[in-house]
Amino acid sequence: MSGVAAPAPAFTRLGTGVSAARKMKDRAFTVGLWVCGGLAMLPLLFIATYVIERGLKALSINFFLKTPGIPGQPGGGIAEAFVGTAIIVGIMAVIAVPLGLLTAVYLSEYGRGWFASTVRFVAEILLSTPSIVAGAFIWAVVVVRLGAFSGFAAALALCVLVWPIITRATEEVLRLVPQELREGALALGVPRWKVILRVVIPTAGAGIFTAIMLAMARGLGETAPVLLTALGNSFMTTNAFGPMDSLSLRVYVDAQSSYALDNVTAWAGAFCLLIIVLGLSIGARVIAARQLRRTR
Amino acid sequence: MNAVEVSGLNAWFGDHHVLKDVHMEAQSETVTAMIGPSGCGKSTLIRCLNRMHEEVRGARVTGKVLFNGTDVYAPDTDPVEVRRRIGMVFQRPNPFPTMSVMENAVAGLKLGSRLSKSELRQRGERALRRAGLWEEVKDRLDQPGGRLSGGQQQRLCVARALAVEPEVLLMDEPASALDPSSTLRIEELVEELKDSVTVIIVTHNMQQAARIADWTMFMLNGEVVEADSTEKIFTTPADQRTEDYVTGRFG
């Protein structure tokens, strides 16, 4: 080889040398990808507009303040479903959030060997368990034993579904915390549990918060396990150990009703569910983004 | 007197035998530098001194590390206590992202002891002054530590380590991620610190070792080839391999 570099014909051909066929292919695939992206958004847009259009009509003060009342008569509401959902999801959160977080901390910070892999595997399986199976399980071990349908049993069924969600999502974000931060804190002579509590968890804070919010949203929308465990109730009740109503249950029942008025109420309920779930998801993202900005 | 004395130290990562029968000592209130090519075990050795080595999965150690006469690896020795008295600064600055500059400086005290707010603040200021950072950050103590420049972050990490008042400070290539002027600041800092603490520093930069260290040890393939006064190592080393390395013939 001579010392002088040969001219680089490859570069001078850039832009001019690409064949027409390749340009066509490029264009076809680009368009194809845009279309697929658009298609993916279509169902959500369709559902949202449909539910909003139908649901908004049925919203009134009574809808939020009254209970169903006499079937077929106007003026009823679904106040008991809001209260029921709040209580059921509240109990679920109180149980599932600490359990989920502790499991995640175990898996990410302490878990080694076969036991940790088993726990992770079981969480994975639970994650893909059909929700009605969780409902049936709690029906068999709680409802049958206690001899009563109850909001509490529904909360337990939701825990079975939501616990692995919180665990896996939190474990992922805990693993994202750089090892260097843990070592930095350990090297200061800080005990391991304090390193986890005061350095690792706060660093992953936004991600953990998002995981919890999304899990709440999931629990909120479940119907089948609640149907099998809380049964439903058209009267206002705050007794978590008796039959309870929930938003999703009310939508299910009203949608099947033979009264047109109930069907309208179902749409309104669906609208409320959609808004709450959307609010949780968006709220989680906003708070996560805000915390990220604060630390950068 | 020797602050640290290592004898018969072996270390592994899984099956990989990284340190082979290492002996070393570091005199009180001096600077000892560890030099050697990449992968020779310098970082592993320094991490064995405050029991950070065992934090890596599959890592194992045998042998003795005496710190002021007591064995760091004795069964009844608490690694938390060891690390409080033997501080460490890492290769990459690692301030805690959720904490402010001041909170970072006192993190070890805050999480490791019960001190009043004013006491914490005082100790934090003292540590930041010792690390030569106070003048630069005194007006933004409440800002996140991650917003400082790389060099400032590293000095914040030095301050954080000093706040706990360790007797020995381990530095694992503390300047390798920094620009030349920040490197100079770290070197000046080491010079100042050796009046009050024993410094053991790993470095890839031989000029740096020559500038700041009283004692230098040369490592190769997990063994200590030669340890002597820095002058001796860099001018009349006893071992041919040391001479080849410090004159730049390999590594």
C-alpha cells in the first residue's frame, strides 16, 4: 500500500448512488411503521370518545350522592359503588404495598440462590394468573370459611393480583440504582438496612411510586375477582366484612340490566373508572418526572 | 507505626484467584501508592482493607488485615465499624442524588450516629473545608449534590468520607475520571490530609504516585513485586519488572 490515501469514492456516491428501488422500499416501510403506530392508538381513542360521549350524559349530582333505589326509576346513583371501591382498594393498598415493597427489597438487595429464584419465579407466575382464578381461590379459602361475601375478601383477591405487580416493578427500579451508591454508603460505615432505607429506596423513589400507582389502577379496574368475593350490594355500606359494591361491579350489573336507565348508569360508571385510572397513570408520571427534575 | 498491616492475603472472585499471598504495610500519616497495570489486583487489594471486597457477589478473602493491631477479618469484627474507621473514595464520584451538598457531606454521620442539627452542620462545614470545597459551595449547600461539577463531586465524596473522621482513607483511582486541574486539586488535598490521616491510594498515573506518595508498592498479576520508598521505586528499583514498568516499557 502506498502512503497516500486513495480518494474515497464510497463517500462521493452517498445520496446519489442509492437505487430507486431502495428508496421505494425505504418509503414503503416508513409509511408502514407510521400506519402501525397510528393503528395502535386507534382503539384507545375509540374507547375513550365512546365512553366519554355516553357516560357524560348520565352524570348528575344524584349519580354521585344517591344509591340505586328502585329499578327503572330515575334519580338513583351509585354512591355505594364509589365508597365500596375506595374501601376495597384502600384495604388492598394497606396489605399489598408493604408486602410488595418488602418482597422487592428482599429480591433486589438480599435475595441470592435458589430461594430468591423461586420467589421471583412464583411472582412471575402470579403475574400471569387469570384474575378470576385469584377470585375463585379467595372465594374458596376466605368467603366459604367465613360464610359471607365481603369487601375484605375482595381486597385479598386483589392483593393476590397486585402484590406481584408491585414486587416485580419495584425490583426492577431498585436494580437500576447504581451499585456505586450502595458501596458509597456502605463505605461510610452505614449499616446495610439503613443504606437501603435512606439511600437506595429514595433514589428509586419516583419509580417505586409509579409502580404503586399503576398497581392501584389495575386493582381498581378488576371485576371478576370482586364479583366472586364481594358479590355486590345496592345499599350503602361501610362494613368491609359484608357484601359490598364496587365501581366495576356496578358497571357489570347495570350493563346487563333490562332497564335502559341502568344501561346509561353503566356508561357513566365506566366513564368514572376510566377517568380515575387515567388520573392515576398520568399523576404517577407527572410526580415521577417532577422528582427526576429535582435531583438532576 | 503501621496503621495497616496485611499478611498472607488471598482474594477470589468466584474461581478467579485475584490476590496471591499479598503482604503489605502502610505507615501512619503517610501516603502509600499502589501502582501496576490494569487487572493486577490493586483495586481488589484496597477493597479488602475495609471489607468492601465481600460486597461483590462470589467474592472471598482469606488472610490477615491488621488495623491498629486488630484483625479486620476476625469473626467478631463488625464490618460496619471497620468501614467507619477506614474511609473510602471511589473511582467515579458517587454523591447521593437525592441529597443536597450539605446532606451528602454529613451522610455518614447522619445515618450512622445521633447528632444534633447544629453539630451536624458544624461537622459538615469542617469536612467541606478539609476537602477544599467549602468556598465553592457555601452558597449552595441546599442544592442537589449531583449538580456540582465532576471534580467538585469527587471532593464532596472526600468530604463525605472525612466527616466520619476515619483514621485511614482509601482512594481507588480518585482522579481517573477528572480533568487535569481537578486532578491537581485532589493531589493537593492528599498532601494536606496526610498530616491527620493515613492515605492509601491506587493510581494508574505514575507521575501522580511520584508526586504525592511517600511509599509506593508495585503490583503485578495479583502479587506485590516490590514495596519501598517512592524515591527508591522510581529511581533504583530492586526488581527488573518494577524498573520495566516505571520506565514505561510495559503496562
